[in-house]
Amino acid sequence: MAAKRYATATGFSLPLSRPARSARHVARETALAGSGVIWLTVRMSLRRFTRLTNAFSKKLENLKAALGLHFCWYNFCRIHQTLRVTPAMEAGIAGHIWTLEELVGLLEIEKAKRAA
């Protein structure tokens, strides 16, 4: 692609085409695109991110707990269509699909540890 250059009143020419992108710039765009997919998944799955009035968290602690629970469910309990297993099983972290009872059991164990 030819870059067009136009002279200004001072005599300098300005390129009108975009410069070539560096590898670091492309990598940053790719990372942002991935985080955009994650954000869309969270917005579509958690009602508290769709509107300000639905399931609004009054405390930051409640929001953190809801996000943690969502990400655990998403990675350990939910079977993904393209993988046909959970992401945790695909990564080799889990050996089976977790039930919600197992997930809640972990929360109860953590709560008991904090109380002791």
C-alpha cells in the first residue's frame, strides 16, 4: 500500500497512512480482545453486571464473593460446548466435573477455617 504524503505550510510532509504495528502492540491488542471476551461472558452470566438496579452488590466483599463463585462454577462445573469438558479438566486441574454441592462444600470448609 502506498503512503500518501501532503506538504504543509511549514514544508514538512505528513504521512496519512498508519505506520506498521510492532509485535508488542499486536500482542497488547490480542490480550485486550481476550479480556473483552471474558468481560462479555461475565456480563451475560451474572445479573449484577447487566444493570445497576438488578442484583446490585452494596458491599465490595459481596461482589468479590459472587465473582469468585461464578468463576469457580464456570471453570469447574460448567461443561463447555467446544471443549466437551470443563476448562479445569482440559487443563488437568480437575479429574471430574464438579457438582454444585462440591463447590458449596469448599465454601463451607473455607468458612470453618476462618472461624477457627
